[in-house]
Amino acid sequence: MPVANPYAEKLAAIPVERFELEVLGGTTAYWVYGPADAAHTVLAVHGFRGEHHGLEPVVAHLPDVRFVMPDLPGFGETPPVPGRTHDLDLYAEWLRAFAASAAPDAVILGHSFGSIVSSAAVAEGLRTPKLILVNPIGAPALEGPRGILTRLAVFYYWAGAALPKSVGDAVLRSGLIVRVMSTSMTKTKDAELRRFVHDQHDTYFSRFADRDVLHDAFVTSVSNDVRAFAPRIETPTLLIAAVQDDITPIEAERHLATLFPDAEIVEIEGVGHLIHYETPAPAADAIRRFLGPSEHGTR
């Protein structure tokens, strides 16, 4: 039975086009949403195991903004970068190269794992007028309130990489495990919205290229956080944090905001690590205000 997308009507009114670009010897698939003459262009970087579709609910609430949204190497429709370990150095280098060709001087937005990649790239020279981090990883995942579950995840991804290929791949793409992950992150009590979130994860969470890339990216996601880069980022920065986030507690997000030379934090109640799915409207309101006036002036 099809699951209703609560943001479908808004999204359908926004033009979108798919493109491909050669980056670091590989092909990056990306999508451009919104008006070509928009006052603001945002390059949006999705989270771990996701792909560009995950940020569409936010796009749906910002029809006057032009969004450039790639699938990260090894996820969705972007294959791995040939001959490279998919660690933070690779992802930051890829983002700098992609941005230079596809969206020079765009505002950079990163969600979750994308917040680490975006922060690393900006700290290392990616030019952007503003930086937006949604559900930023502001503390080590192993030290968060769900540290035990994170340790289980470490074992899960290790086992998926160590088992015989067919078995390991089946384990990593297990629908049951994906549903457990989805359920643990979802906070909304709205049954229809919960079904949508679970359907999104069921549809897109296993569209990774292979288990080696997935393992590399997972190790990167739990071995790094935004704190290491914040003091070197002079760009005006907006943190959009969830008060009930189990991955980075809100106290850690508040501390993270103090590490940037120029940052502000917007806190959203009643949501955890899935701001982009559960509360895209208040997130979009914060982004709109942070970006400044738009010539289209639409909501």
C-alpha cells in the first residue's frame, strides 16, 4: 500500500532537474530544485546512509530558494570515487571540488554526517557566504545518550564488512535493521508522518554502493564531529538543533555554537535526529531568516 508523502503537494510545485558531473575521477549525480533566478543558492549535503531525497521536505518549504543536492559518493546514484578510501579527507575534497564546479559561492548546508563533511570542507578552504548545519554532530557519537546503541552499530557495520560478501551484504541491507534504526530516531506521534519516515528509510537507506564504502563512511561518521572544525570557520553559521536529539544532546549543541567565531543556534522542540523529515517547516523558517531577503518573497 503506497505511503502518503505529506510534503508532496508543495514539492510538486518546485521545478527539479537531474545532472551529472565528473568529480575526482568519478561521476556525481545531483539535482537542482527551484527557480534559476533565485536570490539564494544552497548546496545541501545529506546524512549517512541517506541520499538527496531526504532533504526534499525542507526544499518543499523553501520554493524561492535554489537547491543543488548531490548524492554523496557511494550512496544513491553516485558511485564510489575510484581507488579511494571513503574517509573524511575524501568527502571534504569531493565537496570542495563539486562545489567549485556545480555551485560556486553557494551557501553550504549539511545534515548530520553532512554537517561533518561540510564543516571539514569549509574549514579547509571551501568558500561560502554562510554555513547551515542541521542536526549537527556536535559531540562524539560514542559518548552520546545512545552510546550503547552506537557501540552495537559499530559491531554491526564491522560484522557486515567481515562476513562473507553475500551474507554481509544481506545483513547490511536488512529491512528489519533499517526499521529498528528508523524507529529509534523517530519522535513524532503522528501515525501518518511515522509511516512516511519509515517508508523513506525503507526506500533509500540501503541504496549504498557496497559494504566497503558503507563501512568507511560509518567509521568516518563516528570518528569525527564538528567541534574539531568550528574554531576555524569564520563564516556566519546557523545551527538547527533538536531538543530531543539522541545522537548529539542539546547541551552539546549549545556548547558547539560557542566554538564558532560567528554562530547562532535555533532549537526545535519535539523532534530528534530527523528534523528534515519531522519538522521541516520550522527548520525552513530559520533558514529563510538566516539567508535574508529574497526577490521572490514567497512562502
